[in-house]
Amino acid sequence: MDQTITTQDKIYIGGEWRRGRGADIASHFPADGSLNAVLPGASQEDVDLAIERGQDAAHDPKWRKLLPHERATILYRISDGIARHADRISHVQTRDTGKTLTETRALAMSASGTFRYMAAALETMEDTLTPSRGNYLTMSVYEPLGVTAGITPWNSPIASDAQKVAPALAAGNAVLLKPSSWSPLVCLELARVVEEAGLPAGLFSTLPGAGAIVGDRLVTHPAIRKVSFTGGTETGRDIARKAADKLMPVSLELGGKSPTIVFADADLDVACAGVMFGVFSSTGQSCIAGSRLFVERSIYDTFVAKLVAATERLRVGHPFEAATQVAPLIRPKHRAEVEAHVERARADGGKILTGGERPAGAAYADGTYYRPTIIEGLDNASRLCRDEVFGPVLAVLPFDNEDDLICQSNDNSYGLASGIYTSDFPKAWRVARALDTGTVWINTYKQFSIATPFGGTKDSGLGREKGRDGIRAWMAQKSLYCDLSQAPHPWAKGAL
């Protein structure tokens, strides 16, 4: 496997590898702080060039009139290319983000599966012949929007990239991808695969750079017809306001403060493993992290003791080591923010049951490591239970009955995901329907299917990605009426 992080100092603009004209972006390896690469970022002029070439490519009849199964063929090739280069992609992503190699390989294969699914969905997608209300034929059809944009976060770039790029291309659009400046390298690997697959030049561009420059230009440029954003809630609000001025559709997957619920009748081993995976995998750097844990009071002490003991056995280590379960956080600045959340929780009366500090030892000295942390003694109104930490920090709270549980779980500005552990399926179903979240997992957590729509409620965003309708979210719906009478309209009788 080629271990080189970057083979050139260029970004992919309008189907051409060009040196970006924006500020340089430095990527560091979170495990030891070493420099991966310095990448020239995109400028506003680069964005405008990508949009111009995207418009030309999107409106070229050779692409726009391509039959769905022919577009699908290109998506299949991209899927195969990602799988073929998965080792390299996962290596680059681990160096860029600090995630374990096990996780980044899974993310690469998820991206491959996303392109494959969208290709298959495209091949089988049908327009609708609607019921006639008169002597005419009516149809509902879907057409490409034109030039679109995806703005993705640093925590799982290749998978997030695919969830935007694949349906946008399947829909027949050009798509401009802006990755986070904290993880700018993986998008270049995707660009190489896309180029290798033979996608017509101009339909895909990668634009790493500052959000205030690149992101803002993508959102406000009049030629951009849709933006899909995954990231922080405040940035999402700003995008929504600017999109409103253009009357442009947006998809926003934003923050979360997801509740996980353990009932007294749950399998405690299943629940313990699921709770830990839900909040400590990805080092807690996940919008869906189950960071609020509600445990039925009758088993609270027993379960929390079990959870603390198991958490202390989790392996914190180097992301390239196969045994590692908790890798470093993305950057020193981010670790400092996580530490500040924990200190505020202490000040609010929280009791640290485990963690709450950096791991000791020479192996951790140069990396941005932080121990998995469990805190009790706070109520649901506390800052720790309101603010998204985006790190390996879990707040545990008892509950007394189902009504109390649902009230506390829903008493939050976020509504992205939730988890339930119980052996009583009717109760699981009842509670799942009562929870105000976009996704509910029952006796599991963080299980995903590209075939199942994903998104949030309240401050966790709007719109949905994935699923068969994920392609149509990138299209414009049009109604067609075809008269069958072959006669002049009766309104004009006497005038002809």
C-alpha cells in the first residue's frame, strides 16, 4: 500500500488538478502531533471556477440526457474504486482524523456501499403516472437541479462525503464538495477515484478551505441550487438564513445530545456494551453519540457500577493498533474544549466516576488522548446534559417510570438519535414512538443502513439523507399534463 499522504499539492477543481489559491491548510496526525501535509486551500476564485465548470458539465447533453442506468454505471465504478483503494483511503483518514484504522476502513467500505446502493436505486427509480381527473394523462417526473454543494464535517469524512456526492450525482447534478479544514486529505482520495471512474470533468470538485470563504460562497452563489450540510447547529442556522434569501432547499444534519435508556428488564451485558459503543467509539466525536444515559432506578447502582468497571477496561491507544478502542481526539484545541466541559460539570456538582483526565504514560504524551469519562450527580437541566460535548463524556441519570423517562429524554433542544435497552418489545415500541428523535435504536446503537433515511428533529436539523428518496432530495419535481381529447378547450367555444 502506498503510505504517502499526498502525492501532489493540488486540489480537484472542475475536473482538473490545480493548486488552490487560498490559504494553506495543515493536517496533523492526532496520535503524535506530527505533520501529515500542508495543502493549498481553495479561494473564492476557485469556488467560482468550480461552479462555472459545474454548470457547463451539468447542462451538457452528454451528461444531462444520459439514461439512468448509464449514470448508474459510473457510480458502480466509483464504488468499486473506493473498495479497491480502501486500504489507502483508510490509512489517509486515520492519519488525518486519528480514528482507529478499523473504523476508517469500515467508513471507506460504507462509502463504497453508498455509491453502490445509489446506483442500484437510480436504475430502479420510477416516475409516477398519477390518477387522471379528466380526459388527460398526468405524470410526476424528477429532474436534476444543476450545480449543488455538500459541506461535510471532520469526524467521518469519506462516509459523509459519499452520502452527499453519490445521490447528487445519481440525480444528474454537478456537486462541489467542501470538507472540513480539520480533515482535508480524504476528499483528494475520493477525487482520484472519481476521476479514475471516468466521471465527466466538471461534475465533481473538492474545495477544502475556510468556511467563511469557501462555505459562504457555496451557500450564497446564485448558481448553487442546493446545499447539504453536516455540522454544528449554529453554522446550520446561518446556512438556513442565507438559503432562505435564495429560496434554496437545504438539508441540515446538525448536533445531538442523544438519550440512551436502560430499563430494569434489559440484558445488562448487551446494554453495557451498547452504551459504551454508543458514546465512547469514535472517541465520542459523533453527532449521534449517546451522551445522556437514563437508567431505571431499581438497577441504577448495579448497572452504573458494571458500566464503570467495563469502561475502565477499554483500551485507549494508538489508532494503528488493532486492539485500540478509544483513539486520540482530533486536535489539541478540541481536547481542551472537552476538558472544559468536564470542569464545568465538576463545578456544577458532578461526580467523576471514571476518567476526567488525560491518560498517563509516555505513549500518550504527544497525542491528544483523553480517558473515557462517566459523570453522575447532575440533573437533566445541567449544562453537561444540554451542551454537545463531542468527546468521550457520558452523563448518567436515574429515572423512576416511563412517563418520567419520556419527559426527561424529550426535554432537550436536540432530537437526532436515541437508544432503548429492554426485553419488553411492546414497551420498546411504545417508548420509541414517544421519543422525539429522528432515529431510535432498540437493543443496539450506531447500526446504520444506507437504505434507511437519516436525519433529526428540533435543533438537530431538517431534511433526510439516505434511502431511495435520498436521490429525489437532489432533484426538482415536475408535473406533466397531456390532453387526450384532441379537441379545442370548451372555454373557447364560439370564438374559433
